[in-house]
Amino acid sequence: MTVLVVGSVALDSVETPFGRVDDALGGSATYFAASASHFTRVQLVGVIGADYPEEKLLELVSRGVDLSGLERAEGESFRWRGRYGHDLNSAESLETKLGVFSHFRPKIPAQFRTAKYVFLGNIDPRLQLDVLEQVESPKLVACDTMNFWIESRRDDVVKLLGRVDLITLNDSEARQLTEQVNLVKAARWIMERGPKTVVIKKGEHGAFMFHGDRVFFAPAYPLEAVFDPTGAGDSFAGGFVGYLASTDDLSEANLRRAVVFGSVMGSFVVEGFSIGRLLEVNKDDIAARLAEFHSLVAFDAEVP
Amino acid sequence: MTVLVVGSVALDSVETPFGRVDDALGGSATYFAASASHFTRVQLVGVIGADYPEEKLLELVSRGVDLSGLERAEGESFRWRGRYGHDLNSAESLETKLGVFSHFRPKIPAQFRTAKYVFLGNIDPRLQLDVLEQVESPKLVACDTMNFWIESRRDDVVKLLGRVDLITLNDSEARQLTEQVNLVKAARWIMERGPKTVVIKKGEHGAFMFHGDRVFFAPAYPLEAVFDPTGAGDSFAGGFVGYLASTDDLSEANLRRAVVFGSVMGSFVVEGFSIGRLLEVNKDDIAARLAEFHSLVAFDAEVP
């Protein structure tokens, strides 16, 4: 199955203790698509300005990402500039210029409207809801959000919960949204409002998936060198939803495997700037890291 | 096999958002012993003052903890008073009165000197080294330490590394000791100085075990209500080393299982004040939670 993703397509300038990059491909839809393209075909809806280096997107096209929903608008592209310190845990945003993204109104092309798997990247929840009016009968709608929307459009975020099957958000966002410090309680709060599945991402500390009354946990891979954490969450989502779409299997066993594929893709993207590593790795790399994740947590519960 | 533990035996007064307790059993050796007693016999070496409510230790004795190495000294017992806020991540120390603990010089009784499994709880590294002069040929020496000793007695902590097989420490301590932000690098730094096995505890984010070139990770159990985090690290160590001693098997597979038994015991102790929950739970509870830990991380790496 194909995945439809709606989100930002940006140009990121990032400084980490290991180097810097200017105007590199960024944005939630970009990371998601680059990651998910390892598993299935991707339909991308977003907006870029006249200044966007479109040739850089060709590699995504060659990987099966359909950009016919990428709108070209008058004005400047969304640009973000950030810096990470040595702990790499949180970015200091130095500059955010929304440009054409500030007037983005997602228009889902007719041929994308029958998508069975939909990922609503982190954009205004009113736009996320609007996308849902434009798609026909998706089998799985997943969304992401962020602190900015939880603060400024809380009611819309809660309304969105009633319309999605699955949400991914990070631990601080889950606490902020639910006003529950405890993540088990936070997940239940969210599930009571709609989603059957809640994935709470804890960055370098891994991710929980709550599904009904079951909990699954996947650690982040203990990398020796994290180069640039930008895009880890969207790459996680790309691996997660991309794998689910490719298998078209929403069983709990497959959801668990999908979380690990998400973690695998998140572990790759942080090894380089922008989507660089996502474009480098191949099926063998992904399979090898999946096996490493398995070995990382494997133990025999049968006491000899 | 029996485990010898040397550490503090204290009286803790703790305030959490869920209640408070005064002069409850505490200290690294106490938590370790209560936890390890579920797996094997424990020999405890420590010191208490004349004011210690010894009758409260009888329950440990009835569980197979040998207190013949517990010294009674003139003066007041070690007392700690602390408070946790809503996030329960770190205690605010309100008062620390070392009392008789400030003059503690561990004397290992003759019948304890042949112990094969030794845990050096978090005390002055010079005393930890001194204990090692008093034991004969242990099969496994494990130790813990803390930021205070890393700051004030760094050379002795490093010297200790050359004498132990295994160290447990938390992530911030590992970073402080090694001056490496990355935990993989921190673990390697430590292993280069002696220990074959390094367990880095991340509190609510679980624990890594580095063993040769292998890494194992066990999450913390996602409890809905953490009542009091005091003693989680020592209870982890008690389950970990206690299980190893009971099986007398230092294979990697058994070390992995031991980390999970440590996590199981850590997950119980935080459900109540002091060692209360450790005294309540039984073999079935432990087996059930071990199974829950297994289910928490289990996934099938074989893509169908």
C-alpha cells in the first residue's frame, strides 16, 4: 500500500558539535518520505517557495516518492536554523522563517484521495483535520503534533484525536497535552479520546507504544556517534507507518515490528546531516540494524 | 552461592507527592539485601548507631540475611531526609547526618571472607578497596559509586575499577567519571580500566549492560504509579547480583537475565516506601513481572 504524507518541506541550516550544513533538505514530510520510501511508495503533499532547490528532490522521486502534490508557491521556502550542544538532546532554534508555509492549505490531488495509509505530519491541527475531509476511507490515519500546537490550538488537537487511529508524540508533548506526568496515564488519556494506538517517543531513551491494554517498548539504538538529531521523529514515523503500509497488517505483532523499523530509521538519520543517511542505507543495512535491535533487548525469560 | 554486601544501613525520611515516612529502613546495603534475599542468602556488613530500631531488621534475618557483620557503634545512625517532586526523577536532599557511618571501617567477619559474590555498595572507594583486601578469591566483585566520590576521590574510584569485575553506576555518574557524553564511549572508557561488565542505569529510562563488545538494554517497567524512587538502584543491584549468585553462571545470556531481574526488583521497590514492597512480593510476583518485562520488549525480527 502507498502512504500519503502531508507536512512541511523545508530548508534546514544546522550546527552541531560535529559540523554544520546550510539550506539542506528538511521538514517533516521530507524526512518521513525519505524514510518510508525504503518500505513503500509515498505520496507527498506540501509546499515550497520559488527558491527551493527542486533538483535536490529528484532523489526522492527516483525512490518512488510522488511529488505531484507538492505545491510551488510565490515567496520564500520554509527555513529553519538551529544549533545543538554537546548533549544533542534539544535544538536551540536560532531562526524560523515560515515563508510560503504560513499560507499552506493542503490540497490533496484526486489520485491521492484514496490513500489507505495517511500520515499527518506536524502542521496546524486545523489543516490536519482539513486533510481528513479530503481523503476517502483510509485504513490507518496517523498524526504527529508538537508543543506549539498543543499550546495554541489545544481544542483542535483534541478534536484531531477523535479522528485518528494512531498518534506519535514525544514525552514532553504527551505530558503537556494530557497534564499527566506519568506516561502510562498520559497514553490512556489520549486513547480515551480516540486513537487506538499511541506512540510516545523519548528521543535517545527510546519509544513506547500503547495499544489497547498492551505496552511495547523499543530502545533507541546506542550509537557511538550521534551526528545530528534533526528529523529523528519524522524518520521514525516514516519507518513505522511505511512498514505498516508495506505489509498492510495492523496486528499487534506487526505494530511492534513497525515500531522497531521506525527506531531503525531514526537511528540511521541521526548519523548524518539532513536525509543523507536515509538515502545511503539499503535493505541489507536496515535488516542488519533490525537484527541488532533484536539482540539489544533479547533475553531468555525461562530460568534454566 | 551467598552474596556479601558492604554498604550503608540508614534511616530515611522521605517525602513524595504521595505521602511521607520517617526513620524508615534505608541505605544501600539494606535495599540490596532485601532485594537479593529473594534469590540467595546474603551476608551484610555495615554499621548502625545505638538508636537504630534493630527489631525492624529481623524481617531481613528471617529472609536469610546474615547480620553478623553488622557493627553496632556508639553514636547516631546514618540518617537521610529527602523530598521528591512530581517528576520523581531526582531527590532533593534536605538533610544528611552521617553519624556512625562517618567512621565506618568495614570489618569482614572470618566466615564471610570466602564469599564468591561481593557487592561493594556506594561508600568511600578507599573502603571499597579495603574490603577487597579482606576477601579471599571472589568469583565476581561488583561495585557501585556516586557523584560525591567521583568528585572527591576520583583517583581511588579509578583504582577501584582495576579491581572489580562489574560496576553499576547511573548515566550522569558515568559521564562525570569518564568525561564522555556518549554512553557507549563512557562504557568503553570504564572497561579499558578494568571491569568486564558495565551497567549504566538510566532510572526511569532503563539500564544498559555493556559486556565485551555486546550491549544489552532493559527498560524500566512502565508503572502507572511510582510511589518513592529511593533505593531503586540498590534494589536493581540486589536483584542483579543476587540472581547471578543464585545461578553461579556468568555467561552473557545469564547476565542479560540478571539485568532483567534487577529491573524487576527496581520496579517493585518504587511501588512503596522503604523496603516495604520488597518484603511483600513473592516468587510468583517476580516471575509474573519478569514475564511482563519480556512481553514489553518482545518482537519477531523475522519479517513474514
